[in-house]
Amino acid sequence: MEMEVSEIGGNVTCVRLTGRLDAPGADLIGARFTAAVATMGRDAVVDLSGVSFLASMGMRLLISVARALHAKGSKLVLFGAQGPVQAVFDQAAFDQIVAIVANEPAALRQLDASDS
């Protein structure tokens, strides 16, 4: 699992994930992901277009970071989930917990819409 962190517009954290977000993958990036996203206390978007597999530990990591952000008044939006990853989200009704959209512009619009 690889992780790249950047900023969008100076006030949104963007994380791009690549690889398998299974138990080993979540263990590998968990602390860095949480530090990069939750400790900043600002809105974040996560690009999942490079994630080829998602397991329960990966979902747990995403939920825990979303909850940490929510406690600070910020939001997490996921985007770019492909095929099997999107199917896992659909089966788990994950969009009831964390916003999931198709692409980065939609993720940024979701953040703007929830601020108003």
C-alpha cells in the first residue's frame, strides 16, 4: 500500500492511495494516514482509484479517520473507487457513513455543499 499526501487550495488534504487496503496494507499506512488526515483537523478527500482491493481493516481505518475529523468539525470524502472496491462499499452501505463520489471535482463540491 502506497500513500501520497498533498494539499488542494491550501485548506483541503488530499490523500492518494495505491495498492491493497487489506489488513497488512492498513497496518502499513494506518499511523501515517491518521496523522496526515485526522490530526490536521481540516477537510480531506481520499483518492481510491489506485486501490485494487478493500477489506474490513481498510474500511475500519477510513471510518476511524472520518469519525476523528467529524469530532473536529471537518469532513472526509472518498472518491474514485473502482469495480470491486465500489462493490464492497455498496454491499456495506458505506456511503451511509462516509461520503463516496465519482471523482475529485465531485469530492470538492461535496465538501463545499456540506459547508453551506
